[in-house]
Amino acid sequence: MSCCLLQEWFAVYVELNQQIAALLSAGDEEDLMELKGLQQQLSDVCYRQASQLEFRQNVLQSAHEFHMTAQD
């Protein structure tokens, strides 16, 4: 499940980054600074989310391994 969520987050990140890049190429000087800031915020949020999902996946994997070991 975490893998799918991670893939969804990455797909959204890529799509939004492409949209921002298109706006950057068409924007005026004032818009450029705001869009670059938004692009950085997007990257930061997606990186944090991906890190959290990876951590949760690792915890679940460890719990599963512990459960399997405890049953043996």
C-alpha cells in the first residue's frame, strides 16, 4: 500500500512540477519569483511525504518480520 501511495505522490509531484515549469516559461518577472517559491515548497512537501511513507513502510516491514519470527 505504501508503495502505491509513494507512486501517487511522485506522479502528482511530477505533474505539478511540469505545470509550474510551463508557467515559469510564460510568466512575467513578478510571477517567476512566486512560482519558483511555490515550486520549492512543492518539492519540500513531497520530499517530506515520501520520507514519511518510506519510514512507515520500513516500520511495517519490521513488524511483519518480527511477527513471522515470533510465530516460528
